[in-house]
Amino acid sequence: IEPVAAPPQPDLSQDRSAQSRLLMPVSGSIVQEYEKGRNDGIRISARAGSPVKAADAGTVAAITRDTDQVPILVLRHEGNLLTVYAGVEDLAVEIGDRVKRGQTVASIRSSGQPVLHFEVRDGFESVDPMPYLN
């Protein structure tokens, strides 16, 4: 009797992003979850230099810097939704640029902790990114 091979398991990670409202902006593990009032986004561990992608099509609304002069990128999307990307460098966009879903907008910074801080905001109010990513 020959052993029966298990059927291949589908890789749903790509489907999840294709079907979700927002794409996961970087490949990596979530190392800190959203907690209203304490952490306004999620932190995703990724290799330094990894590309950071636009979570959805939109417009570059703002580029600011934190106290260490590290860029913070804000994209505006349909439905008054904003996405915020911190812990990045090598920005590939400028204020006013239109971006496509999945377009590389920056990379994970090479100095400090290689982590993307990612926020979703409904207007100015922070919301849990996970329902948008799943």
C-alpha cells in the first residue's frame, strides 16, 4: 500500500491581503498590538531595508519627522481613512504624490530597531488596524 500524500495547503496570506481593505505594509511579525490610548498602531518587526508598501491607493498627505528626525509618512485614502508609517527611511514619495495599493513608499530604517509603526486613522481618531488588514 502506497502512502497517500496530504493535499497541499493553500497559502491564504496573499488572498487575505487581496481581499482585505488594506494591505499589510511590510512583511514581518506583529510585535506590539494596538491598544487605544497607549499604542495608536501596531508595530511590525521587519529586516532593515525591507520595502514598506502603501496599504491602499491614496495621496501623500504629510511627511513629518519625529524627535530623532526619523520620517513619518501619512497617506490619505478613500473614506476619510489615513495610514501612518513610522520607523522608515529612504522615502520614495513626496507630499501630494498619488500612490497605488502595494507601491513601495519607503524602507525600514537601518539604524535603531528595525520596526514599522503602522497606524490607521478614521479622520484623526486612531483605530485598530487589524480589522482593516484581515
